[in-house]
Amino acid sequence: MRTKIVAGNWKMNKTLSEAQALTTQVLGLCSAEVSAPVKVILCVPYPYLPVLTPQVKHSKVDIGAQNCSEHDAGAYTGEVSAAMLKSMNVPYVILGHSERRQYFHETGKLLAAKVDRALAHQLIPIFCCGESLDIREKGTHESLVRQQVEEALFHLSAEVISKIVVAYEPVWAIGTGKTATTQQAQDMHAVIRKQLVGKYGDAVAQAIPILYGGSVKPDNAKELFSCPDVDGGLVGGASLKARDFVDIVKCA
């Protein structure tokens, strides 16, 4: 049985003191209220990694980064490498988030290189895929998501892809006023799972966690997480409030 995962993506939010306070609150609530074997991850802004990683040591919470470079080192001002993250004992890194694809024009080829760099330094990628509203309305969402998965991940061996966490983001349901139904979430997770089965076989595909990243909140988390192919959530806005985030964790 796959372990449930709830990862918070703080994006570009919180000052250092606010980040430390939020982490303290999450740790306290998790310690007091979370007994289920759920993996909790806080994906925080780069500057806070060396501060928050020691803060969560010996707790139920891990720290993750929100991106890494496709390069190991060099003249790439402003970039952060997988080797740097590894040197700070950061175990997880989000790759291919919809905002990176939209604002920074990240392609499947680029993301394949980033995945390789992360894995080469023993980081666990949380690989994001998903479609925009226009793609959903055209009815080509399944083919697009399959393309995103294939381009970035299908060069990996069965042994290596088993180390990946996948996160499906219906971009059209994030901050648009539109809401994805539980069935729509399950249907897309099943599409991804079936694609993985076709490439790597049932045993490998059934072991890969697939998270849902479409506006997960305390009032919809339990229903979403009960779907057979939904293994937890990649949580955005709700991860910035300790009470909301831990209430989501408790649904896993």
C-alpha cells in the first residue's frame, strides 16, 4: 500500500521569522494530532532551507525545495543546483510546477534534465503535470498530461522512476473560481497510473505516489484522498496556515 504524502508548497511567501513561526506551528500540531503514517513535506523558499531543515530534524516533517537547475555548477547567476540542495540535506524538490512551466517556459526536455540532476544527487523529485483551462475545454487534457509525463520521465529505468513522486495539477481549477470534482481528479490520476503501467508494468506503477494539486482544502481533502489513485496532495494556499494544513494532513 502506498504511503500518503501531503506536501505544502509555500511558493514565494513568508518572511524568515514568519516561516520559522509557521514551521513551529505545523510541527506542534503534527506532533499532537497526526498519528497516521503520512509523509509531511514543507517545500519552502530557497533562503529558508538551511534554517528550517535543522528545525524539523527528528520530527514527522521533511523539507523540500521548489525547483533546481538542470546544471550542476557554473555561471548561472541566481540558479540553485541539486548538489547545493543535497549539501543542505534537503531530501525533496518540486520540478515542473505549472507556474514554472507558464512563467519560465520550462519544457519537457528541460525538465527531463532537471529530473536527472535531482536523482543524481539523491533528491526525490515531486514531478508536476497538468493542463490549463483551454486544454481542458478542448478535451485534449489527457493527451497533454501523458505527453508531459513521457517527455520528462520515460527515459528513466523502472528502478529509477520508482523514486519519483508525481503530482497532478488541474491548472484550470486553481484560483479560477472553477472546481474540479473528485471524479475528475480520480479520472486523471487513473490516466497517469495507466500510462505508467503501460511503460513500466503494474508492480512499478502501483508503487508510485500520485498527488493531487488542485486547490486542496480541509473541506475537500478527505473525499479527494479517498480516491483509489490519489495518494495525497500538493497543497498551495492552505499550506500557509498551520491549522488548515494540518487538518488536510489528518485527512490522508
